[in-house]
Amino acid sequence: MEYVADLHVHSPFSRATSRECDPAGLAAWARVKGIQVLGTGDFTHPGWFRLLRETLMPAEPGFFRLREETAPSPLPGLSPSLTPVRFVLSAEISCIYKRHGVVRKVHNLVYVPDFASAERLAARLAGIGNIESDGRPILGLDSRDLLEIVLEEAPEGFLVPAHIWTPWFSLFGSRSGFDTVEECFGDLSPHVFALETGLSSDPDMNRMISALDRFTLISNSDCHSPSRLGREANLFATGFDFFSLRDALKANRRDTFRGTVEFFPEEGKYHLDGHRACSVCLEPEETRRLDGRCPACGRPLTVGVLHRVMALADRELPLYPQDAPEFFSLVPLPEVLGEILGVGPGSKEVLRQYGRLMARFGSEFGLLLHTPPEEIREVAPLVAEAVTRIRSGRVIRHGGYDGEFGTIRVFEEGEVARLSGQAGLFADDPPRRIRRKEPPQPLAPAVRKDVTASDSQPGGPNPEQAEAVGCADRQVLVAAGPGTGKTYTLVARIAALLARPETVPEQVCAITFTNRAAREVRERLVVAAGGAGERVFVGTFHRFCLDWLRREEPGLAVVGEESRERLLKPLFPDLGQKERGTVADGIADHLHRAGIDGAPEPLQRYLEELAGRGAVDLDAVVPLVVRRLGEDDFFRQRVCGSVEHLFVDEFQDLNAPQYALVEILAREATVFAIGDPDQAIYGFRGSDPAFFFRFADHPGTRRLSLSRNYRSASPVVEGASAVIARNTLRSGLSLVAGAPHQGMIELHRAPTPAAEAEFIVRRIEEFMGGVSNFSRISGRGGDQGRGRSFGEMAVLYRLSRQAEELAGALERRGIPFQLVGSVPYFLGPAVRAVTRFVRAAAGSDDIGEWLALLGGLRGIGEETLTRLEEALPLTGDFLSLAAAVGLPSVAARQVAELAAALERFRDVASREGIAPAIGTVLPFLGVDAGHPDACRLVALAGSFGCNLAVFARHLRDYASETLYDERAEGVPLMTLHAAKGLEFPVVFLAGCEEGLLPCTLWRDADLEEERRLFYVGMTRAKEALILTASRERPWCGAGERSLSRFVEEIPTWLVSRAAQDAVRKGKKGEQLELF
């Protein structure tokens, strides 16, 4: 069967897309155009996916049709056509990531044959990034990894790189693409068999590159309005089903894939080179002669598709196999009519005449491709002349450039008036393939920079590092400033120790403060020392101590913050919930600051209860080991005898129990401790930099320092040093900037928090060179040469509450981000009952979570919960265990109703999906279905289809404070505390206001620790440090906010102030003036 397919469209959920792009509207216009198969577009968006399921039903294998076919015609006076239109489930994914040191921005099309495959794929992508913000989601996902996910979740589907020549967002894009398919997709390249060429190229251009010979070249409209369907399309002669369509693309033969309908490539908006802001349009050779710079302003030119094709071409003429698909270059009929009538192609008169022609000839493609000119001439002589010229390629071309569409004219100036009444004057040949008389010539290859080289690391240890690595003293304390190679020095010291034949790796112990730091040290150590490095203990204080406790008591359970309050309830029955919370906080504080010794009565009772249950509090692990080391000689001999060499990272962050542990181990072991007292920021959990200086004064301790900063540019180092010099308790280090790159400190004061967030989003887009075409059109593209990836820019703030405004601004722009250290919305008061219910339905054995779910239901009082808390263990099958507890009749009935509701939920979820199932239980849980968080959770659930276990795991994985994942390509949003130990080329430090930084909203601040916190934030930046503040922040109090004193402590000549009007609409860049 012969049919026309347009396989790349968008839904109303995509930015700048018409609301008429619903399935019925798309089908109605497809009939007018003469298109039989459409891509649905955007199936990854939960809202569009639900609409597709509601409005489409299966037709031929892998094809779908409208449930209700009787849609009105989109043209006035035109009777609705009943020509069948089928849909293929499709989506476009914007992948923005870093590969080989270069930011890549590649759009990919994905096609699947059924809703189940689409559900699985969307569920996987939902775990990677935000698929709700835009119909075409922006994900920090490598294209190769996306293809792997498609192959795993939709093995019958396929992936096609989209508009492969678009400069900013494509496989071969001049700004952010690759030179070969294999470079992009690696080992999975054989699974890519088709490429979408885009509007600015045609097959003649693509067939000058021999590497593309094996690929089928397809063309689609990429339309955002249904009237623009079919600007480009594909011609098939194969089975009318998904699998035949896919196999025809794989085969790349004219007998099943006839070819494509194309724009004249000059009409595409990126065909030639240029700079639209300066109205400069250039041919490729002119661009090379100008070294890629605009002759008017000197900024980089946008290199167009023709230039890029010529740079990669290895042929002088296009080469076609004998059975290669054909192509036909056409001009959309409304543009032809607009030229003849002297009006715009969207005018009412064009629409009226267009409708008359469709009523006569059936469809636009039918008229442009197949209708004999004589038949057209009977109705519209000038249209017949135009069609004849278009079919023979006799058109007037003016190339598009830098986002400006080109123009294709059929008639010379004034010719339409002369030809009026002269029908048939230039009748010509029937349709044929169009060939350029002078095909583009390949350009000489440009010299490429080695993108894998790094200039940010020292070639070897500097004298300070070498001294620290080789020092022979038994106790060494190194004060290491930010960016001075602390981890490098620590690992080098351990590796040098392991190189000695007398060293036993199992007796080397390296203690870090976080699991992330432990992982980094371990990975580096294995590289530096090989197998010996794998045998060294590398872990946190908690891990070291818990391992020893579990050697003594293998079944020891660890109780965290949530279970702590549950255990305190029966111990202190006379206290209310608030008072118990105060007791719990006091217990944690005492354990951090003083350990177990001298424990107050509430803590002592709590510890005895834990011991009776065979458990230990998470915060008591280290204090308990310290006490046993002091009381149990045999235990002390075993522990101390196992550690001959002790290494401690981040020594400035030790609390009293941790320091006591180090002192005990140091009696027999050598100690190498490294840290920076200027970065001691965890006083709220008992850490005290005084321990650093106490160890420094310990007899026999050798004090060394690292002062050359290889991370931050000179302005950042100088500014941070000036700030920390105001502290009385400080390291005294004189940091020296050793980084070769340039840097800056910028300050912006916004009128409101919303304006502050908008400024940050704008600057992110500028640093990236734009995240979409809209970014560029709206002036958010910035310097396209900077090319930062999402993960290279971090937004830091003092309090988690600041994240809401910032995250909202990023989400509105579709910019992926990872919110570090924040409680997710699905655990908020509006919908946390739903989250607990879903986890319970998926088989949770956490009794505390079941009790929390039960406690929110009507009919369950404190007496029932208390009885269950006292009777049930910490984990187990809740419903079975609860059935054995004698409960009041009302409560027992409510538990039974809960069990029944869970059973019904599982049934609906397995048959119809999790999202509909959630809708059925909201009344039972007392949750408002119209609440924004409820709508958001239902939409998220829709992405997981019927897979309840995966959805519950997703909710569990993101339930606690989310941790920073350096592999994720998203802008990190995190508190200053969470940013410790990280670094980014670009850092935004938001909320630089008195009362917020230093934070004095609820209590008097430890000014020196607050200054250290600001210092930590500053020194996360490698190149650009952008400080922002709002003149008002209602939740911090009334009145205008003063700029933070810490900002005032930075020398004024180091800071540039971003003018307030630099963020107003229409400005092309930032205006800077001296602060």
C-alpha cells in the first residue's frame, strides 16, 4: 500500500505549540494534506499520554486510530473527509550531556508499537529527569544510554536522531554535535538505521557523505501547529502497519520506502551561515575566511547546515545506489497562494482559496505531486504554472540563516500581474527528481582541538604535597585549603605506604565523613595502588564502628530518626508529641557532642530500651564503640591491633566522640590527618574546629599545609581569602591561585525572590548557549562559545526553603535539575498518605510506615496506635501481625477496610494502571484530588503504567533527602552544607542578605561559622561566582533586605554588579559595571 507519513509532530504540552494539536485536530489536517500516518509526538508526557489512551484505539498492528472519527473539517466550506488516518506512538527527547569534555545537545525521536512499551520507557525516563515540564523533555542523558533504554524497554521500537544538522540541538550540529554516528552512539550504532535530515538539508547534500550511505534519510514537519503538517514527509509503499513501516526504513530500498517530500533546503532557517542580530548572511567560504566571526560585531557566527555538510563531505557529487529512495522538493501550497495573491500565507483569503482547491483536488499532496497541470489550469491557471515550475525546480531561492527562515519564490517581481490571463504559458515536464547543477564542494578539514585534554590538574605533586606524602613522622596534620589537592595528597600518601613491602593493607584504615567521599578515595586508591588498594578499609566513622559492633552482635539493628520517636513514646507516656520531639533532639545533640558518658536520664532509659531490643541508635554507634574501648581491654586490643596506620579526612569536622576514637587509635597507630579549619561548618551536629587545633598541639604532631589552589580562578581565591581573614579562629593559610583559567565574581540584586530566580535561570541559559530555540529567540542564548552543561552549574543557598522559588523557575523553562537535600513534594502533608498507601500496596515491611498510614485514617485513635506500637516488632507483615492484636471493633473494621482498599488498588493498578488506581483511593485516604500535589503525583504515577513495584521503589529512593549524583546531567540545587566537597565551573550563591547569610532568623548565629559557610560556597566556584540577593523576602520578615556583610567584605575591585535592567526583555547580554 502506498501512503504518506509525517512522523515528527508535537502536542499542546510542548512549548510554543498550538492547542489545536490534539489527536482530532491533527487527523483533520492530515486528511486535508493527504497524510495517512502521523506520529503522536510527546508520549513521554504524562498528560498527553493519558489523552492518547483516551482518544486512540488499536487499528492495524502498531497503528492507532481515533475512537471518534467524525471530526469537523478545519477549513470553512470543506466537507469533512473520511479518509483513514493512523497514529504511531512517538516522542522526541532532548539529550543534553557532556562527552569528551564537550557539551552535547542532541534531539532523538523514539517510536514504539504499543502503550505498554511507551509506559515502560516513560517510567525509566521519569527516574532520570523531569518528564512533566515539557512535551519534549530535556534530560541529562547520553544519547547512547537513551538508545540502550529504548532497546531494553521497547525492543520492537526504534530510535531516529532528529533534524541531524540543526546547529544547536542535533547529532551533527555545528555547535554541540558529533562528526559521526559512531562517535555519538558507540557500540549501539548498528541499531540506528534512519536519520531525520531536517528542513535545511536535502538528500543531495547528505549523499555527499559516504558515512551516511547505510542510513535511510527521512523527513518530517516537526510541526507545532496542525496546519503546518506535511512541510516535509515520507512516502511508503509497504504494509500498512508499524512493523512494515519500521522494516521499510531498515531496508532503505525504493520498492518499500519510495522517498521523501522536502523543503527546498534554502528555505530552512539554518541553511547558510550568519548572525541574525547584525543581519549578516554568509556562504561557508566567506565564514572560513572571517575565521567564524561576525564582520559587524565580532561575535561567533552561527555555522549553518550547508557549511557543516561541506566540512564533513568526502565526495564532490552526491552518490545514489540504483534502488535508492527518491525525493521531491516542494513549496507548501499556502505559500504559493500567498505569493500569487500578494498576501501572507496565513491570511483569510489564502485560507478561502486553499479550501476551494482542496474541495476540487482532494488533498494538498495530491495537487502538488500527482495532479496533471492541465487539470489544475482549468481551475487556477497561475497555480498550475507555479506547480509546474516547482516540480522542475525552477524557483528563486534566498537562503535562511541563524534562525531566520529563507524564502522560496516561484515568480519574479511583477510577473504575476503579467501572467494574469496567460494560462499555460510555461507548461513543462512531469514530476522528477531534482538535482543541483552545481553541487556543494567539500571544505578543507578544519583543525580540531583535543577535547579530552585537561588543563585543570597539576602534572605531579607540588613541593607542599610532596612533603606531606613523604613525611616520616608518626603523627602528621595537614591544613589543606580548598582546591589544594587534599584528596590527591591523601591517596598519594596511602599509595606510597602500600608500596612498602612491610605494609599490611588490611591494617591500613582510611576514615572519611561521607559515603561519597569514601567512594572517591577508594576508586582513586585502586587506580593508584592496584589490588593492595582494594584491601584497605575506606569508610565513614559510622561504618568503621558499626562493623566492629556487628562482629560482636551480628543481628544488631540500627534505629534512625523516625523509629527513635516511636520508641520514645512508651518510655515517656506523659509527654506529648512536641515534648517527645524535644527529647529526641536532645538525645541526638548529646550523642554528637558528648557521646554516652554522662548521659542524662532520658538518654539512659532510651539506650537501655534499645539494648533490650538488640538495636543501637545511629548516632550512638561511635560513642558506644568509644565506651567499649575504654571498658573492655580485649575489645580494645582487637580494634587497635587491626589498625597500624590511620588516615582521617576532613579532620576539622570531628565531634567529641570521633576525636576520642582517633586519640585511642593513635596510641598504637600512625596518624595522618588532613582538613581545613576554615571549612568547619557542622557545629549544629557537634563538630568543633577546636579539635583540629588540639591535635595540632599534641606532642609529636608534625604540622604541614597545602596552599596552592588548583580549582578557583584568581578573583575567587582572592575574594574568599579576604572574607575568611575576618575570623579569629582560622587556619592562617595564604591561598595562592594556581588555576590557569580566567574567572569573575558578579553581584546581582533583584527586587523579589521571583526576579532573583529568573535572573539565575537566564544566566544558566546564557552559560549554556541556550537550551532550546526559544532560548535563542528570546535573547537567552548568551555567548554560544561558552557551552556549559547542566551539571557544571550549581545553585547554592543557606536554607532549603529558598529552593522552592529556584526550582519552580527552572521547571518552567524545562531545565533539568537535581534538588539535593530536600524533602520531595510526595511526602508533603497533602499527599504523603497516598505515598504511604502505595508503598504498603507494594509490600512494605516497615511497621512504622504502616502505623503512620493507619494513623491518618478515620476511626483510628491514639489508644489503637499505642496498642499496636507496643505489640508489634519493628518490621514484619503488618496485616497478619495486627490481626493477632485484640483491637476495638471500630479499629478492627478500619484495618479490614484498609486491607480491602489495598486489594482493590492492586487489582485496578494491574489492569488499568497506577494512576487510575490512585484516583480510586483518594476519597478513602481523605486526600483532595484537586490539590496540585495530588495532580502531580497522579501524573507521575501515569509514567509507571502498571508497574507498582517500580513506582514504589522510585518513591522510596527519593523519599529521604536526595543526595548529589555527579553522573546526573541536571543543575544541582543544594544548601551550602550539602555543597561541601564539591566544585563547579559556575556557582550561583543565592540569598546573600543579612538575616539569611549569616542566618539569624531564629537564633543568634555563630558568626564565624556562618562566615566559614560563605567561604565554602565561594570556593566551590572554579571560574564564575555569581552572588544574588533579593531586596525583599517576605518569609524572612518585612522591610527591605540589606546586602550580606560577607559580600561587603569582598574587595570592591573584584566584584562586578549586574545591572538590574540586564534581565529585562529584549536585552542581548549582560551589562556590567564596577561595584
